[in-house]
Amino acid sequence: MKGVDDISQDLGLMRVEDLTPEDDEGNMEYKWCLVNPSRERFMQLVTQMNFRLLEGQGEAIYQVGVEDDGRLRGLDPDALEASLHSLKRMASELKAETTVICETAGREGKCAEVLVRQTPESIEDYHDLRVAVAGNVDSGKSTLVGVLTGCGTLDNGRGCARSQMFTHKHELESGRTSCVSQQIMGFSPCGEVINYTGVRTLSWKDVIDKASKVVTFFDLAGHERYLKTTLFGLTAHAPDYCMLLVGANMGVLRMTKEHLSIALALKVPVFVVVTKVDIAPDHVREQTIQQIVKLFKASRKMPVIIKSEAQVPMAAKNMANDRVVPIFYVSNVTGEGLGNLRSFLNLIPGRQHWAECKNEPTEFRIDETFTVQGVGTVVAGTVASGSISAGQWLWLGPDSNGKFLKVQIKSLHYKRVPVKRVVAGQAGALAIKKIKRCSVRKGMVLLDLSMRAGAVWSFQAEVVILYHGTTIKEGYQPIVHCVTVRQAAKVLGMETEVIRTGDRARVTFRFMYYPEYVKEGSRFIFREGRTKGIGKITKILDTT
């Protein structure tokens, strides 16, 4: 059996092997030679690049020097330079920029992997990547996010970087996160980090104005007491990826396994960051790595330690198949490994394709409510489909009776920037006219007036029990987490008399207190103490 280092070396060596044949779909294009194309051929190439950019939500990867069958043929230095110049001209026609990620050896010369990134024309065109930050308490989650999204300075070893992440006074006093906080990191079309001025921390507006790709970090709570908050962050915010942090001096602890099991159950791809490598003795760090490798191999994943920047592009490319788990070593005090992590975040593609949802009827899932003086009630959440504009009328509900109320949107914010419209895939804050905050709660939705709004009391689902100490019978009452919905539900019936750990069954649930807005096909997690299970709604039974 291969060790971790062997697997890591294999990933690096894959750069000199032939690629898989070109796929007609997706955002990757193979081109052997692009030297001096004719005008007609040039326009065809621009049209082709536009298609690849649309497939990649504003990003495309070009393999120059590679045949359509994936063979690394290569080019001589002059031909490669001329091909890259043609690629740059093609990109400029589409208001995009090119960046050479890496060069590799081919059979007849060199090949180049090039990132093509479009400059967004409006705020609706931003490539927004969502990353949930999970891990055990004191593993350095808030500190790492603070360093990545700050002005470019490192942590002082005493919690300087994490202070900007905290929302409440008790978080500053204890140094522990108790709620889901957000920060953003912007990349330019060339892959440079917008945030890093070296002088002051930029406002979100400054980052948005200059960036073409934005990474939004959701800093989750690590303490067991706040597990329900962490679970809500992973289900409600629709993350593309989960960044799992493990302290090199602490090892894999119970809450690390808990967070990992939730991410895997929700089918969110995971990459690992081992922090505090500057203070961990070598034998302790090696023991931690062995624990991580064993944990992921048990989950049928392939852990790969990223030791050099040459391995980063291949690791980012393989994240989409949810098979490879990259592992990064970092220190927030010395800066070790942070460059590789930033390059990785710059290259990983978005996992969810929102473009096809923009023309559907509006659906906005509420995950936070608050009151702003002089504005009134404000709700925050994610646009699951369609778009929302200022002045638009929508259905708000369901309330405790399962009813929907017609409301009007007063104003909108996206990433703390006032906007006229938010579209599918964007998280926004909406001010609602003439509605009290007490009338709105997490889990409610805003729906298009053309939709038949209905609330659900009971539903049938296919479930798998991940862990339970004894057996589950009719009458069992777990907490159901389904997107932004979080409520206790009672088991009304099962196809078997009892179910235990590892069992699959068809189960009927009924919400305990008020109806919710859930849909067929939605995945959910239910828990009660250490009991955990996952399910998928197969049938809606009782609606209002």
C-alpha cells in the first residue's frame, strides 16, 4: 500500500503524463498550437473561449501544447510564446485576462496550463466561491480566516488576526466563535489577492470593486456547545467546499470527526489545513498526519499532502470529483504554507452552477433576521433561484399557521454594498416594507407571486442512520436540519419496527410546532444528542 508521500509524489508526477481526452463540455480546452491564426479562425477561437468561460462561470483552463486526445506533444519556446500571445488576444476580446499557472515537459517541447478569467461587467457576474471553515475548538479557524482576509500581515501568536472575526463581546473575551461570521477574500483577474495592501484592511466594497473572483469564508463554531450553529452554517449557506482545520499539536479530536461526518453526509468536498506547524514537535505533527490519512482512507478518499506549488493546480482540478483530499501545512505566525493555500483558493472552481437557475421563479431562503434603525426589518439569506429587485412584491412565509403574506422589498445589499438586484447564487440582505421582525424567523422563504406557496407538516424520506446508541422507533423526536429549516420532528411511521446504526429505511416525519417550506429531493440531517442520520425527502404528505 502506498504511503502519503508516495501519493503526493504521484500527484506531482501526473503533470508529465498524458491527460484524459478533451471533454466537449466543461471549462477546460486543449490547444496544441495557436501561432498566427487567420482572422476567421481567430473569431472561431474567441467564440469557443466564450463557451468555455460560460461553462466555468467566468473561468476557463487552457492546456496549450496538448492534443485533443490528451497527448502532451509540446511546443518549442518560440511557438509556445506565440501561442500564449494569441491566447491573450483572444481573452482581451472577451474582457478577460490570462495567467500561466505552470509549464510542463511534453514530447516535442513545453506545454503550458493557462487560467483565463473574465473581468465581471456587473456585480451580478462575480464568481463567488463559498468556503465553510470547520474544525475543533482552538484549531485556529478564526485566526487563519483573519490572516487570509486581512491586509496581508501575519498573526502575532496572541490572537491579533482573529479579533476582526468576532461579533460578540464574549467571543473577544474567550477567543471562541459562537456564531457564523463571514469574511471575503478577493482575487484579481491575474490571481493577485486584492485584500493585501500591507497598510489597512479594505472594506468589502473596496474588495468587490477590484476583484473578479470572491471567496466568502463562513467561520463556524468549533465548541461542542455550538454544534447546532455549525450544522446550520453547513446546511443553510450552501458552501461549495469545506475547509477542515486540524491543529498540528492537537491531532484529530472528536469534534473534528463530527464536523467531517456532517460535511461528507451533505456531500460537500473537503480539503484539510493543518495549522500551528511552527509550535508542533516533528513527531507530534507526523502523528497528526497519520491520524488524518487514516480518517480519510476510512471514508474512501485519497489524502494528498501539498508540499510544493507545482502540486496545487492538479489538486485544485481534482477537487471537483470529490475523491482527492488536499492537505496543507500552514503557520499563521511564520507564514509557512500560506502561499500554496492562497494559490489553491484562487484556482478551485465553483461547484454549483447557478446560471441555469437565474431564469426560474424567485426563491430566497432566510437564514438571519435583524432590525436596522431607520430602515426597519432586514432579512439575510441566499437566492436559490430567480432574482430579486427593489420594489418587487413577493410571498413571505410560512408563518406559524402555514400562511404566506404578500410583502414588498424596500432595498437590497450584496456583500455590504447597496445594489438594485441580487440573482441566484448570491447571498443578500433585504429590507422589507411594513413588516415587524417578530413576524419573521429563520427558515422562512420569499417566493415569486407566480408560485403556489404551501407549507408542509409531514413528509416521507429515505434515511440512513449514521450513529445511534440503541434503536429508533416510532415516536422518536430528532431535530431536522434541511437547508435553513431547523425544527424538531416526530417519527410517525417506519417500514420496519426499529432501525439501528447503519440501517436504511423509509420514514415518515411530522414537524412538531409549525409547518415549514421544504421540497421533494431536498437532503437533510437529523440529530439528537450524539445520534445522527441523513435523509432525502421523497414525498410531501401533508400541506396547508
